[in-house]
Amino acid sequence: MPKIGMREIRQTQLINATLTVIDRVGLADASLALIAKQAGVSTGIVSHYFGDKNGLLDACMRQILLDLYQRLQFHRERATDSPQMKIRAIIDANFDTADTSVPVLKTWLVFWAESLHHDNLLRLQRINDRRLYSNLTAQLRRVLPETQAKAAGSALAALIDGLWLRLTLSPQPLEQGLEHARSVCYQNLALWLNSAPTP
Amino acid sequence: MPKIGMREIRQTQLINATLTVIDRVGLADASLALIAKQAGVSTGIVSHYFGDKNGLLDACMRQILLDLYQRLQFHRERATDSPQMKIRAIIDANFDTADTSVPVLKTWLVFWAESLHHDNLLRLQRINDRRLYSNLTAQLRRVLPETQAKAAGSALAALIDGLWLRLTLSPQPLEQGLEHARSVCYQNLALWLNSAPTP
Amino acid sequence: MPKIGMREIRQTQLINATLTVIDRVGLADASLALIAKQAGVSTGIVSHYFGDKNGLLDACMRQILLDLYQRLQFHRERATDSPQMKIRAIIDANFDTADTSVPVLKTWLVFWAESLHHDNLLRLQRINDRRLYSNLTAQLRRVLPETQAKAAGSALAALIDGLWLRLTLSPQPLEQGLEHARSVCYQNLALWLNSAPTP
Amino acid sequence: MPKIGMREIRQTQLINATLTVIDRVGLADASLALIAKQAGVSTGIVSHYFGDKNGLLDACMRQILLDLYQRLQFHRERATDSPQMKIRAIIDANFDTADTSVPVLKTWLVFWAESLHHDNLLRLQRINDRRLYSNLTAQLRRVLPETQAKAAGSALAALIDGLWLRLTLSPQPLEQGLEHARSVCYQNLALWLNSAPTP
DNA sequence: TATGAATGAGTGTTCATTCAT
DNA sequence: TATGAATGAACACTCATTCAT
């Protein structure tokens, strides 16, 4: 009987290796040879577990989204049930000092760009894209009129993505950048919440 | 007897072809053969005018930045000299219905991601990145205290980039998307301007 | 405690699976993975029972030849003992409507071509090749002079192989093709038999 | 300006190299690396001139058929206009001592087998297959009733193919084999022609 | 100035084979 | 006896680059 349970172990191993390599050399130069070497396995194994390279990349993207989702759940659960605190939890999840690293930031952007020409990835991206907007708007609706809630949701979602995007280019230390990003988001959020018509 | 002025003609021709091809198939599949075919020239010509493929990509990036810069100049000149109108001009330049097309959006993002692993491109990106922030902050300083001007500048720059980013994934008609983006920016700008301490 | 008789069962199972797969995708694409899947066993089993892939192919070829041989025996036994009827039995064995299927035809040809570059297969092919000729000539000698018997044997052997060969390309229904082949053989046989010098 | 007229030269060069390699190691082992080495060029050149390996194999098959066709034309033109001589010309073309070599024989069979699973090749094969039959039948109709002409056509076509097939396995010297093949065909042809109802 | 023929290293992928279980 | 995980060489194919013309 062959070893069992290898599937999951190897898949995690390969996904991590892929993200590491993409971070190091970029997607264009992330060959299977490099990835396999990083994972300490042979090249043939990829087809065994992921079918082909696209299968591997798909799995990587899902992993990234899953990581973000879990971070979101973690922060959401700890937040008190006010719109402001719930939205702050979303912000915190996106700029979590503990779990956000340069590789994560870069890989995220790389996949965003890649998804423009890969239908599978595009679908995954769009789902996540809309989720951020919905989550924000759902909370905002509790204190703002519909129209304003939508505008605020769009603004905050774009603000979060844009700050993330700009962080990728930033030469400053990551921790500082994350703190600054959270701060800017908080302030911008406050502005929108204060715009509520005081009855 | 060499033809005069061919250099510039060919360069423009090749840059446009490159952007078209990148839009169509993505950077990964944008081979010189495809680009040359699109431009209606032979493959060998690229080395003649750009040295190698990286030289061509550099030139493409400069072109994109130049286009944006010219759009910015155009809108800036027509704006009345109030901080709000000057900032609106920046917003308008970034979401100009006339000059912003899907190819431009996509190529922009592609180059952003690519720059993460190419020093030449990274330098260009950072310059542009900082310019947007400085331009915004310079105007905001006229009506907001330093600290707040910086926060507002960060927020608006990220908001613009984030909206652009999200537009690339959006399945909605571009014109609608651009109008919505401008509107969200205007509203967010208004919030920051109103946050000024009334003396 | 090893199961008794598994060897023979597995071997038959794998040989049949191989022939099926070769018929479906051709020899070039008949991978062990595909064959194992078709047989409902694991890939590793092949080395266990046949050593390697060549061993399996050898066994397949022997099976094909054995099938033909058994068909020949069957028809020969039922034929009355005249040269004409014995030769007709050979013809019938080669174009037996009951046992000849498209897969059998195709696989036969595939192995013929393959044998040109595999000594093991070549040996098997030649034995069979000569047997057809000898069987025919042996009967023909009973009614024709030596020289003519040889010529007729050559002609009929080639006719049978050629008709089989052409059947593989034919788009017409197999049953029709087989009947036509038998008919043409019978007629050609009659011509040779009638060429006997009437003493 | 690049060298002109290279296309045709290289194509011939590569087709010949391919046939040589197939003859030597079989189709399964005829890698592009081997073919390129045989032709004295680089591997990349194949895609340049034939698109891919299948394109090259197609071209090889066309070449083989063209060679046979030209041999046929040659012999046909020199034959006097009697059915017997015209048919003998066909036979001679198929067993021409000057132009028929072991490589040609083997490659022919290899392509026949390969065509069973490649639609492009199958189409080419069938055209040729039918042509042999039509050419024979057309002549036979001049001296035999329709039904008999068809039967004789089928028989002679199959006889030619079958003799060719059996030649591929034969260990005897080729020239002897070819002579024997012609002789058997002639005799068999004579039998059919004599079967004509004497008016 | 411009061509496109030619190269050859590099890629993703396939696959027979091995082997620990 | 049987599995399927794992290997790594071999493969077809791509492509930036070079260069004779």
C-alpha cells in the first residue's frame, strides 16, 4: 500500500513553494523546475497533483483568497457589533501586521494582473472583489441611506485595494506602511460615517 | 541612403503594436513575433530600435506614463485655481472618458505587476506614484493642516489607484464605470475638504 | 496468502485492455496509465506480470497470432479434404465475420508496422507470415506443379494480406468488406486452380 | 535581405532526413532532435517551416505519394496502349527496381499504420488507395464485363499492396523480392485477363 | 534600413519505471 | 499481491536573439 494522505501535504508544499518563487523571481520566471526545486521534489509531481501548471496557479490563487478570508473571519469575530467596528475589522484583516508580508502583497498583485487574461482566475478575483464591496456596504447600510452607503462602500473598497496596491511599490518598511494604511482607512471611514444625516 | 525620421515612426509603430498585443493576449504571450506581425514589420527590427525586448517594454511604460501626464496637463490648465477644482482636474485626468480605454487600463495594471520584478520599470512606477501623491497633497495643503493634507493625499491617491484597479475587473461598460469613479472621488474629496477646521 | 491463478487472470485482463486502448488511441498514445485504467488496475502491476511495456506488447502480439491460429484450426477441421475446401478454410479463417472486428484489424496492422523496428515482434511476424504461405502452398501442391503452386501460394497469401490491409482503410461496413474479401479470394483461387494443366 | 529560396531547399532536406530517421529507428523513436541532427540543422527550424511535427509528417506522406505518382506516370507513358501493358505499367511502378528501396517500403507501411489514428493522413491514404483501384479497373473494363472488372481490380490492387506488405518482412534481398513480386502480379493478371469470355 | 532564416537554451508536459507500503 | 506516489529523462515546442544579405 502506498503512503496515504500525501496528497494534501504535497499540495500545500507545492503551493507554498510556488508563492515563494513568484515572490522571488516573478510569475514570468517562475518555472516548474524552479518551483519543484524550491519544494524539494521532482518536476513531474506537479502534473500528478495539479494536472498542469495552470492547475497549480489556480490552487495558489484559491489559497491566497482563503488566507484572506480566514483573516477576515478572525477579525470579524472579535469585533463588537457596531458598523464602525465591523468595518474596522475588515480594514484590519486587509492590513494585518501579523499575516501580511511582502510576498503576500506582491503575489496578490501578480495574480490580479494575471487574471486579466485567464478566465479561471478572473472568476475567482471577481468573487473576492464583490465580496469586499458587499461586506462593507452591508455594514454601512445600517447607518447611512442606501445611496450614500453604496458610495461609501465603493470608496472604502477602492481605498483598501489602492492602499494595498501602493504598498507594493513602497520602499518603506512594511510595518509602517500597514499602520499608515490602517490609519488612513480609519480616518476616511470616519468621514463617511459623520456624513450621516443627523436626525 | 537612410530614410530620415524612420526611427521615430518605427518606434511609435512598435510601441502601439506592443500595447495592442499585450491588451489582447497578456504580457506572458506577447512575443516579439506577434508584436512584429501586429506592427507589420519583421522581428529583427526590434533589436535595431530598442536593443532588446526589455528596451521595448521600457519604452512602452514611458509612453503610458507620458500619456497620463499629458492628460493631466490638459485638465490642469483648464481648471480654475481653487484647490478643489485643481484636484478635480487630477481626478478627471485619471478617469477621462475620452482617452481611457480598456487596453489602457489593462496594460497599466500589467506593467504595475511587472515592475515588481524589473528595476527599470519599478523606478518609473515609483516616480509616477509619488507624483500623484505630491500633486494632490500640494493642493490640499492650501486648505488643510499639514497632517490632514498628507492623510487626505494618501487617501485620494489610493482611492484613484484602487478605483482604477477595480475597473479592470469590472464587467460593466467602461463609460459607466468611469463616471461612477469620478463621482465617488468627488464625494470623497468633498468629505476631506469639509473636514477642514473652520477657523 | 497469494491468490491462486491470479497471474493468468491479470495477464488476460491486461492484454485485452491493451488491445482496446491501442484500437482507440493508437500505439503511440497507448500509455501504461491508460491501459491500467482500462483494465481497472494500478500502473505498477504491469512490471509485476510482464516485466516492462515491451513484455506486454510481446504478449499482445502472441495473443493476436494465437487468436488467428485458433480460428484457422476451427475452419480447417470443418472443411472437407479437398485442396479447394482446405484453402477456402484458410480464407474463411482470415475473414471470419464472427471473430474479425475493426479493433482486430487495426491492431494487426499496428503490430505489423511496429515489428519493423522490434526484433522480438519481427520474429513472431515472420513465423506467421511464412505459415500462411506454407499452408496455402501445401494444399496447392496437391493439384498444381511445384512452380505454379509456389506462385499461387505467393499470390494468395499476398492477396489475403492485401485485402486485410485495404480493409483497415475502408470506410464501408466491416461485414460487407469481409464478404467481398472472401468472394474476391474465392474467385482468384478458382483462377489458379483452373490454371492446372488438364492431363 | 535574407536568403531567398531557402524554404524549398530546407523542406526537402527535412523531409528526406525524416524518412531516413524513420527508416532507421521507427516512427516512435523519430524525435525532432534526431531528425534535425540528421538534416544538420537545429530543432527550431521545423516549426519555422512545417508548423509542428505533424506538419512535417504530413509533408513526408505527401512526398511519398508524390514519388509513387511520378513513378506511375513515368511507366504509364512508356506503355503501349493495351489494357495488359497499361496494367503492367502500374505493377512496374509499384515494384520499380530503380526507385524502390527498403526505406521507402518501410516508411510506407509505417505511415499506413499511423494513418489509422490521424485523420489528415487517413484522408491522404484513402485517396491513394482508391486511385490504385480505379486505375486498374479502368483498364480492366476495356476487356472484361463490369462485374469481373471490379473483382479483378480489387484482387490486383490487394495483391500489389499485399506483396508490398510482405516484402517489408522479407529477409531476402530486395531486388529478388521485387522481381518475384512483379512476376506473381503478371501471372495473376494473366489469369484474370484469360477469364474473359471469349466471344 | 530592413528582412526573415537560423539558432539553441528553456519550457511545460508526458511517461515508463521504481519502490515503500 | 497490489498500490499509487515519486522520479527524472525525453519530448515537442516556443522564443529572444543573431546575422548574412
